[in-house]
Amino acid sequence: MYTYKRSMLLGAVLSGILITANIALADDRHNRQGIRTVNCTEPDTSIQRVIDKVEYGQDTTIFIVGFCNERVSIVKDGITLSGNRDGYDTIGGGLTEVKVTGAQRVQIEYLELTGDGYGVLVQEGSSVTIRNNNIHDNVADGVGATNHVFARIEFNRITGNGRKDQGEGGIDAFVGASVRSRGNYIADNAYAAVEAGNMSYIRSNGGDIFVQKGCSQGQDADACALTAENGTVAVDCYRNGMCDFRGTDVTGISYITGLSNWDVRNTTINGDIEGGGGARLHLRGSVTGSGFVSCYSEAFASSSVQCFSFIPSPW
């Protein structure tokens, strides 16, 4: 009997130890998964401090509550900044600027991004997904992508960004950047809705709406949109830029120059297309809309589109 009771007692103690160990292991797994919450409504809060403490090689999700008046730099792989802690698909936090330099598998989602720099700047070979954000009223580009990066930009609202005299606007891809855009609403930025130049590539995969209302249909190119100082454009492919639009809605004048290429299919374009410097425009599939296509310096030379011709609706 004594032996039996002692065995029962030992079993209970061991069970308690096992339960405690399992709880500790669960907490350890949670920490290893790298889930953190930063509440910017509390004093002395810093997202950058949390990022700096993340171990290299550990994927980490940082949930942001409230608006953080902070410019954040990410140089580590596997960082996710999210305002969607409660899972309601609503914007739950915000930042002044996010800069990603040389980092892979970075995600920026469900945030308000507004301030005195870029909304998001992706540079130096980074790989980033930017989705479901409200990116507005930034001094520089809403999203800047430069120096051989890959950026997937999906279901964002990008408005009111950039400085006209700097040629800035919604999405700006330059110096070998590759951008995939889908489901974004990009409107009323200082210069272009989207830009691609200096051997960069932007592909609109469907559901994008690019609106720039700074130029009226039929307005002379010299009076509007040929330079950042003179107006705004919906699309600007320049200096060996490559634009590939599929299932896109474009409103406003577009500008193609400097050996750039614009491949358009299953797309609506309401506005003029101005080009020069050996640019090539390819209209494929169902392309509808209205406006003039005009060119100079042998633009569109290898295209089926005729220079200075009016394109009726539908195209």
C-alpha cells in the first residue's frame, strides 16, 4: 500500500513536471517562430529596436498597433511588418517610412505609410512583398524600387505621393528593378502613377487602376506631361524601361521614350500616348479606349501602331 501511494505521488510529480515542460516548450516554439507585437500607443516604443534584436536567419513577424512616427530600416531576411494582428483584413498600424536594403523574404502589409520620405524604398538586391497598405502623401515615391530588386506590389492604395519637379509618384522602378503589380489603385500622385526606366521592368498582372488626371485628352504634349515640371502622366516608360500590362485600367496621358517597350493586352487606356527616341508600343488582344498615339524620332518604328494617328474607341 505504501509502495502504491508512493508510486502515485511520484507519478503526479512527474506529470506536473511534464506539463510545465510542455508549456515551456510551447513558449519556446512561439519565440522561435519570432512573433512580436509593438504597440505604438505606448510611450518609448521603437519598432527599429525590435528589428535590431532579431537574430539573423530567424523569420519574424512584427505586429504593429497604432501609428509609429518612425522611419524603419530592414537589412535582415524574413522580416514581416503587419498591421493585421487581429486578422480582420484592416489596417491596424502605421509607419513614416520603411527602407529595405539587401534583405530577402520581407513582407509589408496592412499598414498606413505616410511621411517625409518614401512610403517604401526597396534597394540593393532585396526581395519584398508589399500588400494591402494605404501608401499616401509621402514626400518621395509611394514605392521606390531600385538596384536589381524584386518587388511584388498587390492590393494597395497609393495616392498623393512624390514631388513633381523630381519626377516622383506612385510606383517608381529604376536601375534594374523588377516589379509585379496586381490589384493596386494608384491615383493623383505628383508625377506618374507608374514609372519604369534604366533597364527596369514592371508588369501589371490584372486589376490595377492607374489614374492621373493632370492632363486632358488631346492636350498638346509640350503643354503637358513630357517633363515632370509640365504635368503628370499615368505611365512613364523611359530609357530602356520595359512595361507589360495585362488587364489594366489606365486613365491619363502616357509617355514612352528612350528605347523603352510597352506591351499592352486586355487593357483599357483612356488618354493619349506620346513617344519618342525609338520606343516600341505593342497592342495585343483586346485593347479598348480612346486617344491619340503620336511619336517623334522614329518612335514605335517596329510596331503596328502608326505615328500621329487617332485611335477610335474601341481600339
